[in-house]
Amino acid sequence: MKRVLAIILGGGAGTRLYPLTKMRAKPAVPLAGKYRLIDIPISNCINSDINKMYVMTQFNSASLNRHLSQTYNLSNSFGEGFVEVLAAQQTPDSPTWFEGTADAVRKYQWLFQEWDVDEYLILSGDQLYRMDYSLFIEHHRRSGADLTVAALPVDPKQAEAFGLMRTDENGAIKEFREKPKGDSLLEMVVDTSRFGLSADSAKERPYLASMGIYVFSGQTLFDLLDKYPGYKDFGKEIIPEALARGDKLQSYVFDDYWEDIGTIGAFYEANLALTQQPTPPFSFYDEKFPIYTRPRYLPPSKLVDAQITNSIIGEGSILKSCSIHHCVLGVRSRIESDCVLQDTLVMGADFFESPDERAVLRERGGIPLGVGKGTTVKRAILDKNTRIGSGVSIINKDNVEEADCSDQGFYIRNGIVVVQKNATIADGTVI
């Protein structure tokens, strides 16, 4: 894998994940109490013996850049490798920002071409899954393909949201359609039992969806980017063009957990699914294939007369006489007495407040970090460094599906209340 270069795409403005992306890039969004989304593809690369990685960023990239610089010094920890940020930039030859996945790679192809590598692995920075990319790349090499696309078996309802592949019995791609519907969708049915699915599973999931993960042979990638300078996107334009001109395209079927964290609803469900027992759909407890993140050297969590069921508690947290059910609490979470949290994601805090600092804040009419006494929170996301007062109810009492209440410090997306980063909710507030 030493002759593979990974290119991780940071994504666009992340409007569907707003307000979590109000002050951060999508790949920098916190995950599972202590990680960030970008940790997933980078950890997959490290565990696959791929140690040359570029992360391409454009929107709100300050926190992402800080996280990467504090976490991944591969030359010290993982051999002669690197994780380097490539920010969107304007030059005399390229006066525009990144305009799509292919356009982002094209704008830095002069740098990528300097590396003496055989394949380029194109990844997304906002997906949750565990994949050994070395198996993916070996499959690409054995097939002699110019381009290999990671494919996920999906059901008809899911299929409409993806680019779909129709393949032959050996997995060679014969047709590619972007988000087909109706009769066009029915024409893309594939016998997925050829790729190891059981008969029942193949019947339920007869479509192969593109995961947005690609392996390009070096010459193929740059030839496509150079010959079609107007093409901005891999899925919508580059892949169909490669197929039309006769390049050899292969699929690599991945039949395991994969979630595209594209919306607030998907992000919320993916996080809370981690609490499922005894076997969550995705687990961070895999010693052979760990997910790395920044070491914070925090103290253990302290639980004082707290009742906790089916939850994940990040280190450095303090919970007092509260009830926590089906929740994920991030690092340095502070939950005061008589609180009830249910079906809730708390992202925690970036810093501690001492008892003296908290006392002074209260004396001055302020609200300390965390969730105050007697507060109830259900089906919500509390972003980093939120200050929730005492006696607050965050329960979406009117069952609102969508709302923008930024002046009050929160939004509602997919019926989920999202309290934005650094927001303060006053004592006694009912949402």
C-alpha cells in the first residue's frame, strides 16, 4: 500500500447538517462522544497501511485543521507518512473555489502528480463505516480496472438517493445512472447474490449504490480530468464519461455497515445507534481495527448517584443525581442534579469550568457550562459548550418538524431540537 495516495474530500458547505456546520466543516463534526467524522477515513487508511493522505477543505475549516494538526503526526507514530490539509485557493490559473469533487482534485493535480504512486484512493470525509482499503485496492489491481467504485447493496427505497451501477456477473460496471426513478430504476436491478449476499438479502437489496469511494489508476484519473475540464463531479460526470469512452470500470461490493452522515436526522440516529446492546450496528470497540482521535489526557468520568441506561459517557464528565437513558454524552459533559436526559446527544465541552468559576457565574446571573438542575431534555442535540439553565424543558412540546430560532439559540431539524454551539438557554425556558 506504499504506492497508494489517499485524497479525502472535505465536502461542501454542509447545509443539510446546519447548524452543526455553522462554525465547522462537515468532517469536523463531533461523533460518538470523543471523535470527529474525519477520524473515520483517516483511521481506515492507517489500518490499511496507507499513510500518505491529503484532506481537501473549503468551508469553515479552522477547527478541522486544528484537529488534524493535533492528532495525526504520522511521521512519528505511523512511519514515514503524513496527513496534510489542502485548502481551496484562488490562483491566476484557477480563480474559482472548489466546484465539485472532481474539480477539487483537478485544482491540486499538479501536487498529486509529483508522487510516484500507482493508485489514487478518493474518499469522503463525512461517512461512518469500517473498511480495509487494502482489500479494495487489491481487488482493483487483480481486475486490471482503470477505475473501481465501492458499491453498497441497497433496497429500492434507498436506491433513489444514489448513483447506481449495473454490473455483469464478475462485477464489471456496464451502466451507471445518477439517482434513477421509476422504470429507469427498475432497469438497474442486479443479482446481488453473486457477490456473497444470501438469497433473501439479495432479494431485499437488488441495487448497487455508489458509496462515493473510488480507486483510480494514476494515468486514468489525470487523463479524465485533463480531457474533460468542464466536468466538476465524479459521480455525475466523470464516471459516466469513463464508461462511455470504454475505460474498464469495476465494482467492489461492500456488504457491511455504512452511513452517509448527510442530514441532522441521519447524524442523530447514527450516534444513538452506538448505544444499542449487545451489538450496535457500528462499534468503536475493535482492537484490531481501532478508530484514532486526538488524545486529550482527561480524567475518568465521575458519576454521583446517577441512573444511566444504554448510554455512552465521554471521559472527563461529571454527572450528579440525574437520569440518563439512551444518550451519548461527549467529553467534559456536566449534568447537574434532578436532570432527565433521554434520546439525546450531548457533545460536551472544549474546556473545564472550576467550581469557583461556576459559583461566580451564578452570582453574576450567568449560567455555567452543561445542563442545569431540574432540566429535562428529550430527543435533542446539544452542541459543544452549551449552557442550559435550571428548570429548562427541551422536549419539542409542539412537535414541530422544522424551525429556525437562531435568536433563541436553537433550531429544529427532522423533529430534533438542535441547540447550537456556545448557546445559552435561560432558566425555566420551555422549547
